[in-house]
Amino acid sequence: MLYGLCVLAALLAVATIVEIAYQVFHGARPAIDKSGLGFLGHTTWKPNDGIFGAGTFLLGTVVSSAMALALAAPIGISIGLYLSLLAPKGLRGIVSPLVELLAAIPSVILGFWGILILAPWLNKHAEPALHKVLGFLPIFGPVPTTGASIFTAGLILTIMVVPIVASISRDLFLTVPSELQDGALALGATRWETVRGVVLPSTASGVAAACCLGLGRALGEAIAVAQVIGAGNQIHKSLFETGDTLASRVALQFPGALSKEHFAALFYLAAILLVIGLVTNLLAQWIGRRFDVQRAVAR
Amino acid sequence: MTDMTTETLFDPTAPLTASGNLRRRQLVSGLAESAATGAALLAITVLGIVIYAVIARGAAALSWDFLTKNPPAFGSGGGIAPAIVGTAVIVGLGTLIAAPVGILTALYLTEFARGRIGNLIRLTMDVLNGVPSIVIGVFVFGLLVRGHHQSGFAAAVALAIIMLPLVARSAQEVLLLVPGSLREAADALGVARWRSVLGVILPSAMGGILTGTVLAVARAAGETAPLLLVSSIYPNGVHTNPFSSGLANIPVYIFNASEQADPGGFTRAWGAALVLMAFILITSLGARALLARSRRKLTR
Amino acid sequence: MTFDEFSGEDLEPQPLPEQAAPRRVRIKTDLGPPPGIRLGTNGKSPTTGRDVVFDVRDLSISYGPKTAVANVSFKIYRNLITAIIGPSGCGKTTFIRSLNRMNDSVPGFGINGEILYHGHNVYGGGVDRVEVRRRIGMVFQKPNPFPKSIYDNVAWAPRNLGMRKGLDERVEKAIRQAALWDEVKDRLKSSALSLSGGQQQRLCIARALAANPEVLLLDEPCSALDPISTAKIEELIDELTDDYTIVIVTHNMQQAARVSEFTAFMYLGELVEFDSTSKMFTAPHDQRTQDYITGRFG
């Protein structure tokens, strides 16, 4: 009886994932039939005219998430190192839960703060400064009048990814045997040489998996991005311009979708997201198969 | 092997201060350590700034009326009572769905499953955890809303799917901490497995499982994306019936405010953000503390 | 170098309590020492003309409220092997780890007294512990090669130290010194973890030698190894004494007797006796030493 219930529950979980894939692809079917894989490269999205292409959003997703990962990986790994190797025990007990709290802040609140407080500040101070110093790079172009931008979205995503990378890598670094670290120290290595020579190499695959999970989180985030990215329809060279991501577009247009085609196209976006989510997740599982990287996420 | 040609690059009697390139290496190491400390400081600072912003602006909106009154049709004043009630109904119902399924799945994985099937289900859970919440919203829309209407129930199902892997995972971890000797003792008495699970294993892990569930609740309470698709159209006023229509809820309330340029709406949204954040931070901090305690209890 | 074995000697001077079996101890007697130095009971000091490497003065070490080492004083001489013996928990590992400041990051670690290394206080102001550890290498109880290739394990410290010139030769020399070259010369690029336990431990010794230290601290280097590997390492230690000063912690008295010139016996954190090994194992002063080496406890 109990065994039966347990099996049923487990099967329900498996059925859910299958059903998710079925529903999403079923909903996307009309759009897939109509435009096939060309949908991915097509950069026009005009629901009123019935023209749908995911290119702009695909690019926006990749750019904002790449920016988030580029910032969050070094910051998160550094925090992991601090928490596992540097911080005094008492301080670790305080800082660790605080970093995890950052992950507990709902994305809608982060996005609300992002558009009302962070974006105007960036628009007024950070973006002009970056343009002044690095303006020769097209990605740091002239600063427009509003702070809603891919740049702001990338920073908000960074805030979401950092605690994921930090807590997983902290757990990973704590698994490095102290004998190995002693071995390095006894050879007259500095703390940094010990980290670079022993701690990081022996956890590299786990750290990569952590970054992969963090990337998956960034790629799939809809709400906070929708709030700060400005829902642009054009591709711009500059990060300071508006743009949009797959997830954000679904969140913004799904509730008010105009037509069956529009719905199907949004389902198609969701299907792409599902595939991206599965790929990053499975990739993370595979890269980090020596480690239990999901542990820190579920906590 | 008595070659005495061991070179002495270093004078053994020299003082033990940094020699050779050590000063530079120590500098590099010190810089790296400062950078790591700085990164931790940065994360805490951002957390502090966000929490401060929400508290400073939200506190202005907070009052008894704010928690108990309906929002006005336009302008300032009024409260978010329907959203608070709606969120409670949706999250509560979602928990009622996710907790039993999650705990039973965890029991299956720790007590019954073996080999390949266990791995498949574990993988399924991890993959489910990696599905973007907006996709779960699209799924539930296709499953329950399309052709019918939005509902609080659909929102609860979406949250349940998000909570399921979290509940299962934390329950599994607690169950794995139950000493094997307890199981063996029950087995030795000739008790059927399900009896030993119900009578011995589950009770000793229950505290940990419940706190793990509370953590999942804290995570789900702030989820916005799926609710936006399946419970964003709702009647005015406080409603509790999850089947008749969509239910107002705090996350969608905040999201909608951020999409409009209404200062009165902003104030209420900050207040709503404060209520939501306080709930989430307090429950997740509390649950974490309890979880750590019940883990210690089981591992002792 | 050779070491004579007179394995027939029974050291049991007293009737034994029934639970203790008599132990047979082979003692290293002939040192082939530099002129002027003789060990034994002929009245001459065995240390005449020897440089003092470590002068430990009234050393006490505590972890929080717990005292691990109390009022230990003795000297460690250059190019000799000093063994530290005693039952587990006697503070010998704490002691040897304090010689190159490996205890610094242990919570609650506190130290009183002085450890003078060539006259410089190891725990003095301005001392850089990284420098200390470079000059005073250490090999641990459990072989702990890095998860890298054999070559990279040995080359790691020289690379850090900026000794990149002639790296290949340096690595080869260190591995040869550790008597491992013939076994690994054809697979320097394969993982160090593919070696056997005994080989791993010799690799760890090679790794330590490559950093060009003066002193080698060995913390129960054979406790995880089989007898054959142990014999190899003991032989190796004996050869290394020409170039290095060696301190070895061991719970194996026979090992101390076989390899060392001096022995310190520690018990409950105190130094009970310190003397030349031959004297220690033939005519100990202290009743506790007597009891320990005859196997009454430990």
C-alpha cells in the first residue's frame, strides 16, 4: 500500500516532466509547422502583423546571461573561497546564510528594485562612466535616457546567479581534503598558490557545473528581466539599449496574447527555453557527476 | 648515494623573513585574499541595499488598513488584502499537493528504489528543478487554463511543480540521515517494510522533512512567472475559492505595479514587497535554523 | 651508509607483566659520522662540532584550554636523524607540526616558549611562515600526492619558487634522491594517484626535496604502508641524512631504533627523555621510558 503510493508519487514526478515537454511542444506546434527552425534566426516580432521570429530574444538571452555569468562566476567562486577557506569560523556562520538569503529574495522584488532604484542610478552614473572609459567598444555605446537595458538585466541576473555559484563552490571547496592543502602549504606555498594549485584543480569540474547551473538560472529567468530590460524589439550593439529575452517575452505577452499564432509563437519561445533549461541542467549533471552539485541548490 | 653537491640556493642560517620572490608571492596571495573577502562583502552589501530599500519604502505604506483593505480603483491609499489572502490560498494549496508527493517520492528513493529506476527518478527531480518557472507556467496554462479560464488552482499546481523537487530533495537528505540501525532493528523484528517506514523512519525524520517543506514554501511564495500566466486576471475584493477564477496574489501585484507609472501603485507595491520579503526571509531563516538543528539531532 | 643489526639482543631487563610481550629491538649503532663524533657510552659527547638546527626551549602548546605539549626542551642537530616516539596522543605530532608552523591555522592554537631555528625564533616577529615551511619541509602520515602528474607534483614547488631554470634536472634529481626514479622515469606524465602507497609516499618525499629544504620533518611516514615499502623508506631516510637534517615522528619504536641517532620520548605532552638512540634503547634513565620501550603501554 505505502509502497504503491510511493511508486505512484515517483511516477507522477516522471510523468510531470514528460507532460511538460508534451504540452509545451504541442502548444508550439502551429508555429513550428509554420516557420520551423528558421524561427530561431528570424529577428522580426510583430504580433499585429502575424510575424514572429525569436532571433532578437535569443540574442538578448545569450548576451544578458553571458554577462551575468562573466560577472557572477568570479564573484561567486571568490565568495566560495572566502567562506570555505578564509573566513574565521564565527564569521562564516553569519556570512554563509546571508549569501543564501540573497538567493531567497524573490525575483519580482529584485526586478522592482532594479527598475525603480538600480536602473536610474546606473543610467546616471555607471553607464556614462563606462561609456567614457570604454566607449571605443560598441557594447558600451552612448547612454540613452532610460535605465531599462540589457546591461541592467545582466546585473540583476548577476545578483541572482552569484549566490548559486557561491554556495555550491563553498560546499565543493570544503570537500578538498585538508591533507592536500597541508601538503601544499608544507612545500612553502602561499595561500593563493595552494588555492590555485590544489583546491581549484581538484574541484574544477564541480565549479564548472555550478557555473552551468547558474547560467541555466539566468537563461530561464523571466520576471526580473521583464521588469528591467525594456522589452525592446530591435537588436542593438550597445548593452545600454533595451532588448528582450525569451523568458521575458513570454512573461510579458502571454497574458495579453492577441491571436492563436501569437500564442503558438510564445509556446515556441517556451519550448526553446525548455530545451535550453534541460541542456544546461543535464550538462551540469554530467560535468559535475563526481560531485553532488544539486545539493546546495535545493537547500 | 652520497653526492654532496646539493646546491644551496638559500643560506640556512639566514633570518626567517621572506626571501627570494616570496615578497611578491605573498603580495599576490594577499591581493587574492582581499579580493575574495571583497566579493563576500559585495554580496552582503547588495543584500543590505535591497533589503534596506524595501524596508525604507515599504514601511511607509504599511499599516493595519494596508493589510486588511482592498486596493482603490485608482489613486493612493487602500490595501492589498485580496493579494495576501490569494497568495495564502495558492501557496497553501500548492503545498498540500507538493508535500505528500514530494515526501512519498523521497521515501521511494531512500527506502524502496534500487538501481536504475532510482537513478532515473533522481535525475527527473534534478531536471524538474532546472525547468524555468516560466515554462512551468506555460505548461500549466496549456494543461488547465487553455479552453477554460484562469484559476487559483492552476497557480497552486504550478507552484506545486516548482516545490516538488525541493521537497523531495530535502526530505531525501533527512531520510538518509536516519540511522541504518533503526531500519535494521525494525527489520529484525520481522516488521513489514511499510510498517517500519511509517512507524519508525518517518516519525524520526518528520521534523527535518517539515522544515525542508517550509523552505520550499518560502521559495514558492515569491514565484511570479507562472502566476502571471494562470492567475493574473481576477475579480476585485477578497476571494478564497481557487476554482472559480484567478486569485489576486502579491507577486503579480508587484509585477503589475512595476509595469505601470502610478506613484500610488508604487507605494503599495513597496509595501507588498515588504510583506512578501518579510514572510520569505523569516520563514527561510527560521527553517534553516531548525533544519540545521534536526540534522544535528539525527547525526548525533 | 650501513646499519648494523644485532637482532639477537633482548632488551628486557625486568620481569614483564603478563600482558606485555617482550619486544626485540634492533639498534642503529654505527653512524659513519664525521670525525670527532661518536655515539655510545664512551663518555664523549656525540654532538661535538655539530650545528644545532633546532633549539627548542621550554615549549608549551595548547589548543584552547587543552594542553598538548608541556615544557619541552631539547636540541636537534644538523645532518642527524632525530626520532620522536611516544604513545598516541602524547603530543608528538603537535610538536613536529609546530616546527614548521603547520599548526597555525588550527583553532585555539597557542604557543609558549621558543623554537629557535639556527638561532631565529620560528614564531618571532617578522617571520614569514611560508619561508619557514620552504626551508623546513614536511611529509605526512598519509601519502598526499596532488591529483596531478608525477612530474607536476615534484615540479610544483620549484615553479612556485621561481626556480624554472633546469626544472627537468631538478625534478629528476629529487625523484632520484627519493629512490623512485627507476620506477617512474618512463611515466612521469601519468597521474601520481596511479602509484602504489609506498611509491606515493616516496613521491611526497621527492616533492618536498624539490623545494630545496634544509630540514625534513616526517610525521609517521610509514604508518599507512606495508613492511616492504616501510623498509624502502627507512633505507631512503638513512641516505638522505647526508644532505638533510631529519626529524621523524613514529609510534614504531623499532623504526626509531633502526633509523635515528637521537630519540626523544614524549608522554602526556611532556618530554620524558631525550638521548642518543643507543642509550635510550639500552639504558634509559626514566622508568616510563623503560616501560614504554619494553611494551608495557602504548
